[in-house]
Amino acid sequence: MLRRAAARTRLVVAVAFLLLAVVPSVGAGQAVAAGQAVAEPPAPSASPAPNVGAQAGRLAWPLTPRPNVARFFEPPATVYGPGHRGVDLEAAAGQDVFAADMGVVIFAGQVGGRGVVAVDHDGGLRTTYLPIAPTVATGDQVYRGQKLGTVVAGHPGCPTAACLHWGARKGEEYIDPLALVGVPGRVRLKPWADSR
């Protein structure tokens, strides 16, 4: 029965990844209303619905030192709608990737020719890491900061030679992993209302 459940989980992860790979992404830029300024550097956009239950500071960064964010989380408007269901972190090919928290590896292998590791954590949270050359196997217990594998170059849309795509889900909702490491959301400054 456990083998059947593990096979089903691998199939669900593989299908979800393939769906994400073929769903077109929306542009990274976001419109700002006239008279508003966006604080620099840009932080991930706030998205209250997908971040329900997110706990700032719950996760650790999967790369050290703390990486630059090449592409931020862009929540889809609908379940199968366009978006970016994670963040792309600038990395170096061969750089170590670490578990963001304690959990169990539910998938470690190839999907669409790319290495993927998915980890289940307490409270219905799941994190994913790709493209990666895994050093863990499905069923392994991992601890916060434990090596999961190494970054593989060639992530599509990455402005540098290598990026790590890091995703998070709580139940069936994709959430911004940066919200779980305590990174503040996008700050918008609005003009004072004229009181005359």
C-alpha cells in the first residue's frame, strides 16, 4: 500500500511539473498606478490569498550565501492560469542546495529531463527545488540545512548561467517561498491626499 501511495505521489508531482512547464508565464513587470512609487529594490508581490497560513521565518534559504532573486513569485489568477509558482534564485552550477526545513523527500528524480526534489514538511507544506542533481532519494528524512543536491545550469528564463527554481505549496495553494523566510512584500508609496 505504501508503494502504491509513493508511486501516486511521484505521478502527481510529475504531472504538476509538466503542467507548469507548458503553462505560459505572465510578464515579470507589474503596472503601478499613476502617482505611486515602488520602493527599490523590488521585493516579491504581496498576494494575500495564496499566502494564507504562511509563517514568516519558517523556512531557511536553500542556498548560501543568501542569493539574489532573479524572478519573483507571480500567483496565477486561476488554478491552471499563467504565473510563476515559485522564485528563481541566482546560483552557480554545482552549488549545494539545502533543505529549507525538516521533512521527508517525496520525489527525487527526473521530470522532463530536469532533476527535481520535492520535500513534504509538517503542516501540509511542500517545497520543490529544480533543476538539481539530487543527492537524496524518495523516502529520505531530511533536516533543515541538509544537502539535497547541487544546482544544474540551464534553467529557462534565468538571466545568469544557473538559477534554482524554489517553490512552495500549502495544501493545494501555491505560496511565495520568500514570505516563509521573512522577506517583506512589495512596498508601495502613495501620495498624500490634498486636504484643501
